[in-house]
Amino acid sequence: MTKKTHLENTPPSSISPDCPLTDNLEKEVKGSVLEESGQTWYRIERTDLMGSFLMSLISDSDHWLFITSSGALTAGRINPDHALLPYYTQDKIEDLSASTGSRTIVRIHQDEGATTYWEPFTEHGKRGACIERHLQKNTTGNHIILEERNKDLGLLIRISWRPSGRFGFVRKVEILNESTKPRRIEVLDGLQNILPPGLAQRFQNEFSILGNAYKQTELVEPAGMGIYHLSSEPTDLASPMEALRANIAWQCGLDKPLYLISEQQLSSFLAGGKLETESECRGKRGSYLTLDGHELKAGGSACWYNCADVDKEPGEIEELLELISSSTELQEEIEADCERTQENLLKMLGQADGLQKSNESSRTMRHTSNTVFNLMRGGALITGYELPVDDVVKTVTRFNKEAGKRLKALLPADEKLHCRDPWSSDHPLCKADGDARRLVREYLPLSFSRRHGDPSRPWNRFSIEIKEDDGSPRFNYQGNWRDIFQNWEALLHSYPEYLEAAIFRFLNATTADGYNPYRLTKEGFEWEELEPGDAWANIGYWGDHQIIYLLRLLEASTRFHPDRLAGLLSEEGCVYAEIPYRIRSYEEILNDPRETIDYDEEWAKRIEARVEQKGSDGKLMHGGEGAIINVSLMEKLLAPLMAKLSNFVPSGGIWMNTQRPEWNDANNALVGYGISVVTLGYVARYLRFLITEFGETLESGEYALSSELGELLTAQINVFTATPGEVSPQERFALMQKLGQSASDFRGSLYDNALSGTKTQVTGKDILEYAKSALAHVELCLRENKREDALWHSYNLIKIEDKAIEVSHLHVMLEGQVSILSAGILDTNESLELLKSLRESELYRADQDSYILYPNKRLPDFLDKNCLSKEDIDAIPLLLKLVWAGNQSLVRKRSKGSYAFSGKLRNKQDVENVLNGLAENPDFSDLVSSDGPAVLELFENTFNHHAFTGRSGTFFAYEGLGSIYWHMVSKLVLAVQELIPMGDQQKATQELIERYRALRDGIGISKNPALYGAIPTDAYSHTPEGAGAQQPGMTGQVKEDLLIRMAELGVYVADGLIGFRTDLLSREELLDHKTEFVLPGLTGGEITEELPAGSLAYSFCQVPVIYLSGQDSSCVSVELGDGTVEELPDMRIPKELSREIFNRTGKVARIRVRFP
């Protein structure tokens, strides 16, 4: 039985240009949630009327498969170097779909003897035929079905894709005769351009024709298996390189088809020719195609399976051949293994609170999808709170060889280790040395993690490494710093006992000068290196991540564990990362704010030598005697804050002078002269957190700080204790000089000598006063950045000259509104004022009912953007002389007496290079000396590079002009949600709730797929102007949406207690029928909860939470594992029981929340 619910069908804004929509309902794109075959699906009807979009097939293992809505795909395991089908960028996958991937050709024999051909899922197959396409994807994302209906022929083909741990990739094909008469057909079907192992992504992209020369394919009969391998691995070395693995493909369901293992006979089939089985193919691309005939009665169908996998060794292939030859239930075995994949995914999702049940299935599907992608980015805690002792010891040893030896002696192999043990004074680990205890504390048993690469963002290279060679789970994670910690934040709401581990993992990988490396992995951390000749390679520190990502983890910790961090502030168990970057002196930064960091090769070599000797801990800062320097948690919390405040610009923000931008890396050119109000807002929130959460502890405490850092703190205290107020450009320069020079002196000593190891005692009161006085300056600066239209500046520019610093403003950006709403300085009315103005601003994009990052300005046409007048040339004698001399190195003549800069010039540096060359020519040297600055000024006035923000202002997708970047929209929704007071019925609060819901709905869960441009229950990165959603799933948006969803359902944690509120809950979510909610139990097995009408269900820390409406009053019932029930009328769960839930002990069996 199929239950189908149509969603709102709003008018689409972006549809296939080939098939514009009409009023004919049969041609409308429709999205619906349906229950079918025991699963929940999202179905789109008439994808042929939409533009093509990319989807990701989900697996519980190391499979990856990216497929477009028109059927073009790439697939493999682990990473693109282990591809089954070539890994290309999305545009190439679609362009090459006729020769790579899934291919079906149907030859239809008509009654009168004529022959008709149908090529489903091809562009030429659509032309001249009445074609409809549909697709559906299940909740867990591991099953995608594509359909094409040929209404002229009365035939429907359905192709589905699923991953299987045992059989690789399972492609199921069904053809149905929907006509009223029998059909006699022949179907040539299968896969084209199957790769052999050994052709890595780069080789395939650059040398594919050479790779073809090494390809060897055999057909093994009667099993009908294609084996795809290299005769040897391609090399120019004079040494043998055997290729001892093969990729395979085979079929199940066809009795005795004809087999093709190349594409050589396709044209013959299309011409009506007779084909022959191919048993061998050498030096050509391999395919796996079957040809079989079918007599389909009216309403009849035919069905078969293709299975394909990679990197198989001879024994594995022989075992599979035996199975194919002997099994009488092969289809059932395939289906059963695909089911196991889904069951494993459901278990993983249930453990991460990814399963929900409500009347709005699209919302629960989106939550499940968000959870899947959050796990794929951040990892899954596959052992719960138990730490795998063997891997813990291996990991500690990899970081620190000596500490690993001592830990191994301390922990028996059969020892059980809980994640809280290394924090306990009663556990044997308290006897371990500081290095071992530090490393165990920050250990996270994560698996399933990978970087967020896919064919639409090829610059991020993913690798899904989840199995050891013996098949056991591999504990591994990897991610860019600015990605992985935000995904951990959402994950750790389900596993809060790991929050402190994540915080210390964060802090122990940050540097003494207050910054973080580029990438974090289980093996340590990595920084960017210079790569001459690569325009995309750069070094530097990203701007805002040290503050807001750390802060959100700190806030979560203090909500779940109110006193835990405060009790650790004075403990010297933290370390500093050492990165071979030298930030230049303050004077040098003033001279050139865009070139501020030098890569120290010798320093890098010293670090490398330490790593070789010690392990990954060799990347930590060591003292003069070779020991790792340990510092307090208090010091680690202050270091990034002081780094930011050392670049404080009164009235402006935080100076971005470390060669890398902030969250929106498309604003890359703001580095140097850009000032961030965005980061300043997060600094305000960070300062307020220190004051609020640690104020009482600081009042009576004293803390040991590294003496060098203590001196920097004193210097900043001396600056910020002055009363904040308006400043002149000269006063601004003087204040920045004090902050910048003291930080410069600190860094100079740090880079040359490291930290001395000596400590200075600083009272908590001094730290508290520092935070309060700095906050006063920061808040004034934020207030000064309010615009006349009630919006707030995001980024500003500085101009430095004659010991004065001027601040100018850039255009409005969405980031600044999110930051100021998060900063904690606006009341409800001010927040509403901002949101109203935002809705009326040029950031609002009406077609999507949402917001772009910055105004969608029109760039000048080519012939309009490089125009110099005759007066411009006449005013600069050097240019005039160059024109007379016919020298076109700087300017060239245009028509009608105008001029243009030479097309070889790209920026100021290019102009300077030409001027330097002209200075060596005696004919021009004197004029270069006198007129060079004027030429540079003319170039700047022509192109306004001082205000150039980077890629953001020059491209039209991703974070570019006209694009909605959905992660920032979700950040906006979360920021507004966090402002809503609990239970407040005042008019302003109710209006804020309405504004929040409007922003949330703009994200698009209930949008028509043609408007959204993809499956609305999956997150996508961005939506360019005039196109649909792009880049599936692996976006930071999923983290924000997970937090939004749980808060919207009403669960919250404060002061160590779990509470519930229902003022944000939509009553439309309450079920209109009775059903069941099934999720994995904490102690194994499944839990099934009966849900009546008027209820909904989700889980929190894997404990079922059931809402029951229509009650006389509001209360919470906590049912314990022994059957006893505690009734709690104030809608909060006491600390003792809340701790049981956080600790996932199983003592609490379920929670029921009742309300009127």
C-alpha cells in the first residue's frame, strides 16, 4: 500500500529551459512524501521539466556514488583513486553521460514488422518523444530510483541504485509494459567505461588515453562476470609494476543473455545488426552490457540486477563466481545485503538522534538527512562512550612514542575505558604522565568521517577510511578546521560527555600566537604550505573560527556540565601547536597588510625532525630543554582572544591581516585592508561568556600564565582600561599602535625563542576586569557600525597614511546581521527592527523567499570596464610619452580617442612590475620616478581594487553574486531562534516568533522541487540566480539545521537540567493518526513506541521523547527502566536524572511530555 502526501506546489522559478511549465496539471512538477515498501520516500514527478541536479547515495561503508537527476553518475569506494566509474566534475559527468555510466537501449519490435528504438535517460532520447521522468529517494539516502516513462510506447523503465557491503553497487532495472497490448522488446543494458584499479584520479583526468592502452577485460562464463584490470600499472620507470587487483561487474535475473564487455557493437545494435558475445577486450575502455529479449504482456514487467565492485583480489573473485554459479536465491541474497546496509544506517542514525516521527514527514526526513550528512562530515561515535583501548594506545603512541609505552604498561588490553575515566581522579589514568592523560582526554572514537568533496566542489578531496585491512572498524576523522568542529557541536548534543574532549582537541591544536591550523585529522593537524605556480595555494590563518566555533562548544559544555570547565581553569594540562608561520612585525604589516606571513622552511624542518623522533606531538611547542610546554586552560582561552583584540580597530572591527579571510572565503580579497565587524560581534559574545560563566570563579582565583603572554595581557589591559569613546584617525592609529606593537613584540620573542616556560601569577579579578573593559570598547564599536537603515555593517576598510587610519564602509552583507543578532547586544525590539529592514533590503531574494550574501550588483560589460579618457593620458606625462613611442606595456589606444590599460595587467603588482621594467630604460626612467604613483592611482581609480572583496564580487555561483548560501541563512535562523524568550507572550516576542518561522520556511523544506531545484528534504550548499540548488548534503548548514530542529521541538539544556518548551512547536506536526516510532535501544535491539493521534516522537541522547497533546495540564513523565514513573510538573528533569540521560546509562527508558 502506498500512502502519498502532496506538498505545497508553489510556482517554480527555475525549470528546464527545454520544457516550460504550462497550466496543464500533467506537466507540473510535484513533490510528495510517500510510504512504500515499508519505507518513507521523497518523490519528484516530472524531473524532466527541471534542470539537472546532483545527489549523493549514502552508504554505511566506504562506497561513494554521485548521480544526477538525469542518471549521469560516478562511483567508487574510499576516494576518487578507487573509482568504478571515472570521477569527473559535475559538468563533465553530465557531458559524458552517453559514454560513461548507466546505459540502456531498448529495441521495440512493432506488429507491422517495424523497429523502434528508445534510449532512456539521454538528452537525444527526449527529443521528439513524449517522455516523463520521475525520481524518489528514501529517508536514509541509500536508495535512489530514477524512472522514465515513454508515453508513446507505453513503457516505463525504473533504475535504482543501492550500496551493498557484500556486492558493491547494486543497480536494479525494471521495465514495465503500461500499454494495453503485448510488447516484444530487446534490451541492451548495463555500464560503460568501467575503470580498472590502478588509474588514480589525476592519471584518468590527464592521461586517460594512455591508461586505455593498459586496459584488459575478460568475460568469465557461464557466470557472466566481467573482470577489468590493467596489464601492468602505467609507469615510465624501468621496473615491473604488477596490477594484482581487478574491478568486476556481473548480472543476476537474466537467464542466458548476450554479453558485451566493450562499447564497440553499440552502433551495430542501433542499426539493427546482430551482436556477438565478447569474451576479451584489450587496449580499450571496458563496459558491461547485456542483451536479452523480453515478451511483455500488457501490464507485464521484466527485472534484473547489475552488481559491480572495485579492488578485488583473485580469491575474492573466485568465491563470488562460485556463489553466482551455485546459488538459487541470488536475488534474495542481494536484497538481504542491501537491507543490512539500511539497518546499519538506521542504527547509526538512531544513536545520533536522527530519527523522528511527526505529521510533517518532510521535516522529519530533512532532520534525518541532516543527521546523515553531519555524521559523514564529523564522524560517528561507533563505540558510544566506551573507548577502544587498543586504538587509544595506538593513537597515543602515534602522537608520543614514549607516552604510548607508559600508557600500554598502565592499561591492560582487556581494560574497559569510559570517556570520563581520563578526567577522574580515582582512575589509574590519573597516575599516567601528563602527555598520555592529555591525549586520552582528547581522544574521540570517531569513524565514518570524510572531507566534503563531491563532483560539484572538486577542490575538497574526500577519503572514506572506515575499515582496517582485517575488516575491523577503523577509527578515523579528517576535516578542515572550520568544518569539523561545527559538525562535532551538533553531534555532541547526543553525546555530551565528549564535549570537553572536543574543546581540548580544539585548544591543544591552536598556537601560542592565537591561531589554528588549516586541517584536523585523527593523526594530528596540518597547515598549508607554499606551492609555487599554484594560484589556489596560499598560507595564512582564517579569521573567525578561533572564536565562534570554540565559543559554541564552550557554551554547550557549560549548559550540560555547569561547573566542569570552571574547575579545570587553573589545571596546566594544555599545550600549544607549533606552525612554521612567522607573522611579520607590526611595522611591516602597516606597510603591506596583504603580505604579512612568511613560511619558515628551517623551522618546518625542525618540526619534521621532532615528529620523526617523537611522533605527532613533535608539532607541539617545546621548551629549551626539549620538553613539551604545558599551560593552563585559562591561558588557552585567553590566547585567541588576545590575538583578536591585538587587531582591534576603534569604530571599525577586527583587522583581517593574516592572509586568509573568514567564514566566507569568497571574500578573500578583504584580507589586508578589511576589518571585520562579524568577528567583533563574536568577540563580544565570547567576552560576555567569560564574564557570565566564569565570573564567580575568577573573583577568587589566581592563574599561572606564561610570562610572555602575561606581558601581552598587561599591555592590553593598559589600553582597554581607558574609557571608550569616539576617536580621531590619529587617535585610532595611536591605539592600534599600542595593541599591534605589543603583540608584535610578543610574536617576535615567541618565534625566535618559543615560550620560556616561566610563569606569571595573574589574579582572576584582573582577568575579569580585562574582559569587562574590553567588552565596553567592543560594544561601542559595534554600536558605531549600525547603518541608517537599521542594518549593520559586516566589513569595513581601512586606509593608512601619515600616522592616521581612516575607516570606510562596504555594502551591506548578510554575515553582519547574523553576527550582531548573535552578539548579545540587541533587545527584542532592536532585533525586530533589523529583521524588518532586512526583509525590505536588497539582500532579499523574492523568488526563494530568502536572502543572498550581498547585493546582486551588475558587473560592467567588457567594453565598459577598462576606459581611459584622453584627459587621463594627457595628465600623466609618462603615459603620454609611452603612447607617442608606441610602447603598449601600460596603455593601448581604443577607438574614438579613448584608451585602455594593457590586457596583460591584472592588478597593482603587474603595473608595478611594468614600471620597474620601464625604470631600467633611460628613455622613461625619470618619468617613472615622477609619474609612477599617478599611474598606480589611475589604475586604482579605474578598477577600485581597494574595495575588491574577492571571488564574492566576481563570480555567479557558490558564494557569488545573486547566490543564496544556505548555511548563512540557517545561521540567521538559529541566531533569531536563540533570541526568543521562553514562554513570553508579549507582542514583540510573538512577532519575533513569526519572523523566525518565515525565515525557517524560506529554507525550503516545503518548497516545490522545481522552485528549490532539487529534493527539498536534502540540504544543498547554495542556489545561484536562475538555477536550482547546488552541492548536495555535505554543507555546514546541516549542523545549524540540527540545532534549530531540536530547539524547535522544544528540548533544551540549561544548568545541567533537561527542560521542554512548546511555544516554538508547530501543532501541524502532531500526528493525525496512530502509528509506531522505532529506534535502536541503548542496550541493543529495537524500541517500538506506540504513538496515538495528537502525538509526535523523537529521541534525545537516544532516549525516546513522546509528546502528547490535548492534556489537562503541562508536565513531564520520566519512565525508568524498572517501570517506575516520576511526574515532573515544571517541565524540567532534575540534574540526577538528566545526568543519567546525558550518560546514556539506560536508567531512563522514555520521556513523555504532556501539554494542553
